[in-house]
Amino acid sequence: MSADRALRLRAFAKINLSLHIVGTRPDGYHELRTVFQSLALHDTLTFVPRRGPFAIQCDEPGCPAGPANLVWRAAQLAWQAAGRSGDPHGVQVRLQKRIPVQGGLGGGSSDAAAALRACGLLWRVKDDTVRALGGQIGADVPYFFEGGTALGLDRGDLLFPLIDAPAAWAVLAFPPFGVSTRDAFHWFDAALPAAGRPARSSPARWANDLQSQVAIRHPQVSMLVNALRIAGARPAAMTGSGSTVFGLFTSEAAAKAAGRRLSRSGTRSLVTRTLTRAVFARRSRPELLDRA
Ligand code: C5P
């Protein structure tokens, strides 16, 4: 790519249509059987050529601008894979956050996948190498190279594309707190009877095995799942390790009505759409900009 043009990418959110924990692994991670689904909701990352050290400028106050941001880690890994020495430099990333942090929507992981893609182009790292770096950043980063409806096994990073789920309108309800992924898995383990280990998921009573333990600590999660079910959502569940709750609707009008009802009761929400794999691939493509 030309050295003076900026590169813009969308980083889409995901929900887990289902998430079952089928075992524990020697490395402390959990073995999952989960179905990922892409949403149109996205962050936007713009990579601007600029002298000086690699820097992140984020439009959201709570968003880390340093090594705690997975975009930073992605840039470091891509820089090393390009065989360059020292710390990354020559690029500033402008990050427009729309996906809530600690929401179970994969925002940080999706940003990292987009950053790997962009840095791979900028620093000429092979596509296969860039993809392989994803799993080193987080268990659900590899999914953001695939998109659409996909089955995730192992840590959630062994992926099998599925036939696209029927197009749907998704209502996302955001409780006023986040949940750390590590905590949610820890709560799940702590609730298992000692004799029951290694973890075996209970019959599919919940779409998400992490939901009940998160809801014990945050009852608002169950209230929102129930509210969306009553409004007609099928399914309605917590996504990932929470705290976001989603409900899928076949009609835009029903989804918008459910969103309005949530707003009236004081819950922040938004309505978005599911994305097929083909649309995800098209809209994820990096765009060259004339001016940043
Ligand atoms: O891979 P990532 O950094 O996103 O995972 C955050 C934490 O979530 C891990 O440190 C682990 O405690 C937990 N986790 C897990 N099993 C998975 C995915 C995540 O136990 N399959």
C-alpha cells in the first residue's frame, strides 16, 4: 500500500447463539461448543501513517490507549512477524468504539483481528501468518477472520463454518456493568460439585452455560432475557460471558418495539442485524482513504 494513505477497517461484533462448556483443559482454559454469529454493529479502526511510535487514539474515555488494548498486542505481534526489531512505529490507530467493553460481544477481539489484518498489509506479513497470530491474542480472535455463523470448538478457536443462520434483527440490551470473561468462567467452575469435574454441561436448559452464574450475581441479566422473550425474541440469552443480553426477531418492527420498551424501563439498548459470512467478508475488507 502507498506509504501516505490511511487504511480503514470495520471490526464487527458477535453474539454466541449458544455456548456450552464441555470440559476443562490442562492449560486452564475451558473446552467449548459454541455457535458464533456476526452482527452489523461495529467499531471502526483507521490506520494513519505517522512518524513516531505506534499509538492508539480512542474516542471512548475508558478505552486503554496502551498495551492493555488488544490492538497494541496485535501490532506488536505483526511487527515481530514482519522481522522488524524494537517497538512498532510509523502508524497511529484511530479507534471509534461502538461495541461496549466487557459486554460479551467480542469488541476487543474483533479490534485485534482488524489490527492484525491492517498491520499485516502495512508491514507485509503473509495472510496465513497473520491469521495464525490471532489465537495468541485471545480465544475468540480467530473467529473474527471468518465471520457469519460458525461453530467454535476447543477454546472456541477451532472453527467450522455453518450454513448462515436465518437473517434476523437483534436487540442488544446493555446492563450498566461489565463482566470479566475470566470471572465468569471462574464462577462456573466454583458452582460445579467437586465430583462433577471435569465440567460437563447440563442438558441444554440454557443457551449459554455461563448465564446462570452471571445472573446469580447480576439478576438484571435474567430480567432482560425474560423481557426479551416476552417481547417475542427467539432465542433470547446472554452473549459470551456477558453482560450484554440479546434477543433475535424476524421482524424489524417487533425488534424496534422491544428496544423502545427496554428504553422506557431505563435499559440502554440498540437494534442491529445479523450478517451472513459473505456480507461480513465484503464489509470487513480494508479501504484505502485519500486523506485521514
Ligand atoms: O482468551 P481470552 O483472553 O479471551 O480469555 C480470557 C479468559 O477467559 C481466560 O484467561 C480464561 O480464564 C477464560 N476462558 C476459558 N476458556 C475459554 C475461553 C476463555 O477459561 N475457552
